[in-house]
Amino acid sequence: MQALISIGPTKTDFPQSALDSAGGFVWWYVDLIDEFGNGAVCIWSFGLPFLPGLASSARRGNPIQPSARPSWTLSVFKDGKQDFYLLSEHDPSDCSWDPEQGHWRFGETHFRSSVIEGKVLLEVDYKAIAPGFPGTLIGTLRVEGPLRKSPINMERHAEHSWEPVTLGAATGNLAIVCGDYRADLEGRAYYDRNAGDRPLHDLGIKDWYWGRFPFSDREIVVYLLMAEDSQDEHHVLEVDERGILSHWQEPSLDMESWARSTFYSRYPKLIRVSCHNKETLHIKLQPPMDDSPFYRRFVASCTQGEESVLGVFEHVLPHEIDPGWSRPLVHMRVHKATKPNSIWLPLFSGPKSGRWGRLFRSWLWKSRVKELPWLK
């Protein structure tokens, strides 16, 4: 039986040929969270499956190469609610990736990753436009931690390889400025990467729940995959402060207290994950801070024994990605660096506070520009 995902190696990044698999994807993911549930998520990608038009093109038999759709996103959350959001898509000519040097460029935003003597260092330098907001987003993200080590040989499969890079004792800090908006955060960090040579909705996954929880002396990561053929696949990784990974054997789960999202899909607010020789994980989801037809993100608490911590949690429904009725809604949230954008974009980008005012100001500015005689 083909596994829904493989847990791949850490020594080398994906080959650049991953950008050429029509319908495929490759993305890198970082989050950090403090003890109070404040934090950030950053994703940079080629062929991010959630971008409008990608999944629908694949369903029509015209899959797009990942290299054609580079993008990155930054989300800051405070008190379990989104505080800042930017999803920026770039022209391929304005982007680059050098796997050997561990360097990515998206416009004027740069990502750099290195491993020296078993230690991982990720540095991000942000410089980008936040639509409708005066000024430029500038800032840095830095993550340091042990390179993940596995006692068994883990192979990279082309269909979908998930590769946690640093966790267990990784730490990070984010400092950004955008006009009057500032965010300065420190916390435990997590860094992974994913790649596949087929569309996400074509991998046999009905939906998945993923979360990571920074306990005092270890990290616990759950990846609960519900299969289309009901042959579900559940992974629980436990990583100590040195980065050494152990894999729970045949975990089982119970879900209860079901709720419905804004878009009427169901998700459990309480999840219990058990294993015969481990103390049960009790996961409780807060209200979603990011909610869409195909993706939602939460702050969640996880209790094991006497210790309870806050972590980042997500629910993904691959088959709900990019239906025609939702595509305009997603377009509203995507900033295209070199192409026309939705008039509603200022309502979804940049700092949460003041979005309505920025939207009205952008409309007013556009209406005045149209009155200029040299544009008639």
C-alpha cells in the first residue's frame, strides 16, 4: 500500500528539478509561538497549492509547473487572532532559488538557510509592499536549532515528502515594521519543507490535521491524514532537545465536539491521540484565526500528563481547493507584485487594524486618478 506521505531526509534540500514537475509543488514553512499563544507563520513556495488557478488547471488536464507560480506569505497572530497578513505572488523572472547555497529571492525579500556542525540557521530579510498601506514592510525573521536526526533511514518519495528540518529546541524571533505597525516576537520555532510531483488534491488525502507543540524538553508533532479510501495514516513525532526523532507506533485518535466553519465544513474542537506506551495527547482547538473553504489555522493547547502548552495547528481539505465559486474570494487575498490586483485587496492585506479605512482611501485615490486629464 502506497503511503500518503513520506518523512524525508534533512541533509539535502529538494533538487531544483522539483520546480519542473507539472502540477507539483514545493514549499518551506516556519512558525514560531510564545507561551502566550502569540506568534507567526511564514511560507515561501513555488507552486503553493492554495494559489487560485493552480488546482483548477490541473483538473482540466493542463497542470502548471511550480516554477511558474512563486510566492511567499507572512501571518502574525496575537491572542489567538490574526494581526497581520500578506500573501505576495511574484513573476518568475523576479525570483530565484539556489539549493546549493540555500538562498531564495522573491523580489527584494531574501531567505537564507544553512547547516553548520549540526545546527540550522534560517534568516529572512523582508522588503515588500503591503497593499493599501503607506510605506514598505521591512524586517527580519531568524530561526536557530538542531538539525533533525532520525535513528532510522528515512527516504524521500516523489509523491509527497514531508521533511521537518529543525525542531525540539529551535528558537526564533521576528521583527517587522510596516508604517505605524510593529511586531516583535520571540518563541519556540519549527521549520520544515514539503514537495510533491503531483497536485495536492491528487494524493489520495481527504483531509489532514497537523500541529506542533513545544513541550519543555521536547517537541511533539502530529500529522493526522484521512484517506479517500479510508486507509487513514497517522504520524506522531517526538523530537528531543538534540533533534533526535522517535516515531510513535500505530497511534489512534478520537475526535469530538464537532463544529462548523464559516464555510460550513466540519472540524473537531477536541482531539485525543493515544499510543500503547505513551501518555495520551489531549488537543483542544481555539476558534480558527484563519478560515477558508480549504484551509484553517488555529492556536491549540496540547496536554500530556501534567504539562500543557500552546502550539500551531491546521486543517486542510485538498479537494476543496480552487472551486470556481471560491476563486474570486482567494484572489482578494493575493497581492500580485507585477500584475493588477483585486480592488478588495487592502481589506485582507497588511495589519488587521485600519483595513476598512485603507480600503476606502484606496478607492478614493483611484477615483481621483481617473479624473486626471492626462489619463482620459
